[in-house]
Amino acid sequence: MRKLLPLLSTNPHGGGRSALTCRYRCGDACFHEVPNTSDNEYVGDVIAGALSRRSMMRAAAVVTVAATAGGAVVAQGAGQEAVAATPRTAGKSAGARGLRFTPVAPNRDDKVTVPDGYAQSVVIRWGEPILRGAPAFDPDKQTATAQAGQFGYNNDFLSLLPLKGEHGRQVLVANHEYTDEVLMFKGYDPENPTREQVEIAWAAHGLSVVVVQEQHRDGRLTPVTRHPLNRRLTATSEFELTGPAAGGALLKTSADPTGRKVLGTLNNCAGGTTPWGTTLHGEENFNQYFANGSSPTDKRYGIGTGATERKWERFDKRFDAKQEPNESHRHGWVVELDPYDPDSTPRKRTALGRFKHEAAQPRLTADGRPVVYMGDDERFDYFYKFVSSKRMMKGDSRKAREHNLTLLDEGTLYVAKLTGDSPQDIDGTGKLPNDGEFDGSGHWIPLATGDKSHVPGMTAEEVYVFTRLAGDKVGATKMDRPEDVEPSPRTGRVYVALTNNKDRGAAGKAGADEANPRNNNKHGHVLELAEHWDDPASDGFAWRLFLVAGDPNDPATYFAGYPKEKVSPISCPDNVAFDPYGNLWLSTDGNQLGSHDGLFGVAVQGERRGEIKQFLTVPAGAETCGPIIQERRVLVAVQHPGEVDGASVEKPASAWPDGPGKIVRPSVVVVYRKDGRNIGV
């Protein structure tokens, strides 16, 4: 057996993430008790009753799940056992179209490292002014008013939309997930933050909209400051609750007796871009902002019983669950933003359920109804979809835009339950079943439609506000941190990034199953799902694990059957995106192999299916977020650079992006070919 790759470093706090990141990004979520203590069946229990190693639902899956994947799934009605995938040999070319570049080697360099022949530049940094009247960034003189007109902190999800009538310009939308005050303020005292520091942090959260200008000779993008579409939404901006739970008793507070107006959006992680020209933003680890939780529902959502890390509850009672028990219910939603209307109020869509939303990416049914796929980023939690009851109206007329802004308020919310077809072969080591794949069937369990609950003992309002509890009651499959969930725009297959779960198989916790086949799952995996008949509104699907991440030399890894000696090592997949050629791109968060996090491209079709190649790495302490892959450029959000244990403004752990002596700043980076040609061709 080949030796495993040597670790480049060790981290007693959990591998790739620093303790500092865990504190500020998610409130030490992985070091608290697992919120899901339900005893609902997990897939290891369910599969014991499976019909056969190739169930009827599996056979009923549409052929597109594997039409180019080695023939592992048969067509509808074939009436025969599917053929197991067989190992393939690498082709002679330099890679699949769109992935023809020399992979970047794992490293711990304090920079963005890109392939030979490629260049990079910073598009925009934390603190750069984007609104009229906003001052230039000065970390020693920062104010909340200034920050509210500047690009926010810790950029995550990115979207680029076309801008008609302005040649060479696009609209960049960015999430600002969280603040790391230790790296923002000199002399910061975590036990005694000042009001000014707290208000700056409020202004650094939220969303940014900024128009960018393309450079014709290469792939660079530069911000157009003071453009009329530029916008900042912060933790104190007004948002509207819409959909079936809006106005309900569980969403009313002393400041908002209507239950429809919310101040702020918090911990926006990934998101999505709709076919009708809006952006979706997932509120993820919102629980960490609320102090003094006491109810069982607070516990299920991870809201602590004591003070918070940032101490915001000292400055606004809405962050104190003891004083405002319903305020936390107003966070944890998918936010829809119209970036073309700077005067519009963003909307929190209650029909999509409340949980730790990593992202939300729509796909249209054949008759034009949007279906949104969503993951709940927590150990042993679930993944979901929402099927709208309304059809999208084509065009960009006022009537069409107004109609389309109602699409996500009416429909049915579902949660997924998966069944494996080889239960006898799953031993927790990650060893492939005898049929050569981790695969099986599944179905979507309806939770609520409009004002009607499908969950016994819960009202519709309770289902939407306490969606996790609804998933518990109906026996949804406990997954290993389902994060970004996106359908391929070419094939319709849905890809789910499952980042990791160190508690899988631990005492008193759910053990390995075919959809989550490794105990102490440090490296994560990627699941591929095909709806029956290629219909996004279907109630059933086939699934398989596309990648089981980690060191390729480790037998407990799998790369869709591609030769392991020809792939880049990958750990902790987080966000997913697709390039113009249909390849899947994966960004990582918390690499457990010792290298810095990075961005990877992998072919999902043809003879190179499973060949994964690393395109870039990010600086010390940073995470790779928000990937966008266009023909001429790749964008990534470099989040929390320098977030290393012991680091501070006075003792930086990174000199990125502006060099020694400058404050470390989260930034958006664009990568392009030096010769001006398209990426990866």
C-alpha cells in the first residue's frame, strides 16, 4: 500500500480550522453538543428493510444520472440489474475541457497560488468605499457610518449578474458572513467590546452590491464606486418576512408586533442566483448571536444558555433570548435580494424553512416552477428542497418582475430520506461495497404546503419556524453537514457537498451508513442525486457518492472510479459551482490534510469523470468561498485570511493582500489567463 501524504502541520483544535475561526465563524459549533438528539431512524436503520441491492426506485431513476458516468444506473423501465461502475484509465489529453491546467500542489504559502500561465488581482477589499460619500478605508479611524458605505467583512457567496445597457459591466453581489473583531480592532478586549466596535461589526455584516467593470485585455474586474446600483445591507437594515409563517405569533417581538419587519441579516454564508435575476442568501450560524437561550427549540438550534462571544446583547436586547425569545426565530431564513432595485426591501422567505442555510440554488421544472435545493450545515442534520406552486414569468417587464418576486412564497417544503442498497457492506471504514459504489434510492418527505402541515403534531407555522424538529419527526436522514446543494445546469443532477462529521459513529451518535460511510468523517464527501424522470418536482430520486474526499493514497477515498494516483488530494468540500463546460468546482473549508484550503475542478462526465484538479490555494488562515467560474475568469472570496490562533491586529498571522505592515483584509480575487484565453482550454 502506498504511504499516506504527510501532514504539513497539526492542529489540536480540529485539523484545518483554527480555534479563532471556530469562535467567530460558528460559535464553536463542532465543540458543543450535537443539536440533533432525536431518535428518528437514520439510514443505517432504514436500509435493513430495503427491497434488494438494486431497488425498484433505483431502477426507476432517469438515465441521466449516469448516461456519461460509466453506465452505473439503467434507464427507466429497463427491468434489469444495473451494471456496477468499473475503474477507468486516464485519457491522453491534458484534461477535460475547462480543466486543462497544471494542478497547484498542496502548500502553506501566504498567498493565492494559481496554475502556471495564470495571473490574479484583487477585485475589492474589506472597507473599500462603494457608496457615494463613504470615506477611504482607515482601520485606525473606522466608524460604523463609514463601514455602512464600504464593502463588508468576510466575503463569502458571490454572484455576477449582467448589466444591460452598460457595456463591459456586471453586478457583483457578495455575502458578508461574520466579523472577527480580534483581527479588525487594535487592542480589542473580547470581554468588554465598546459600542462603537459593536456598531462597526453590525455594519460589516450583511450584503454588498457593487457594479464592476471588465478589462478587455484580460479577465480583471474593477469596482465602479458610487454607481447608483451599489448598495449595502447590514445587521440594522430593514428586511421583510414573507410567506406562510410571516405575521405569525412565533415571529412577533416587542419591536415588531406585526411579525413581518426584521432588522438585519446575519451570518450569510453561501447562496444562489435565480433564473429571474435575483440572488438568494442563506443565513447560517445565526444561533451564535443570541444569548441566554432556554427553550428546547433554542437548544435544537444551538442557541447557548449564557453570554455570546461578541456580547451584542449588552447593546441591543433583541440579541437576548430571555428578553426577546422570538427574535432568533426571525433569522435562519433564505433572503431574496433584487440587486437591480436599490430601493427594494429584501425578503426573508419563510416557505423555505428555518435552519442553518448554507445556500439555496433554484432549478426550473418543465412547466417553469422553481425548485430550490438547500442544506442545513450541522452534524447529523438534513437536506431539503422547496417546490413552488407558481410558474416563472419570462421577460424583464415590471409585471414579470413583480410576479417572479412571489415565486418563493407558495409551494411545498420537503426533506430528504435516503436508502442505501448495500447495508451489509457498510462497516464505517469507507470501504466500497461489493457492488463498487455507495448508492441507493431516496424520497422527499413533504413537511408543509402553504398553511397546511404534513407533520403530525405540528402546525404549519411550527414546521416553517422549527423546520429541524419537523425533519426529526418524519425521520429524515442524518447527514454529515450538508452544505452547498446545487443542480447542474446541463444535466439536472444535484450535487451535495457534505463537509465532514467527526462525531459520526461516536458513542451515542448515528453510525456509518451508505450515504455517510465513514465513522469519524474528517474529510467529507460529495453526493450526486438524480430526480426520477429528471423531474425536479418528483417525490423520489436515485443517489450515489460521487467523491469520498481525503488523501488519494487512503483506501477510504473514492473519486468516481477515476485512478487515484491521477487526482489532487481534497478535504472538506464546502461550496460547489459549475463552469461553462459542465464541470463541477469545489471550494474547501478546513482542509484536514495540512495544506491551505483551495478551489478544485472535477469532470462529472466522460472518461475523465472523477479527475479532480486543484486550481488554487488561499493564504494562511483563509477559507475559499463564493467560487464563480466564467469563460475568461474565476472569482473566489478569500475569507478570514490570517485567522490563526494567537493572531491579532498587532500580531498578524498573514500579510495578505497588501503586504507586511498592512492590516489583513478579506477580499475578492479574480484569476485569469495571462494570454487572455479562456480558462482551462
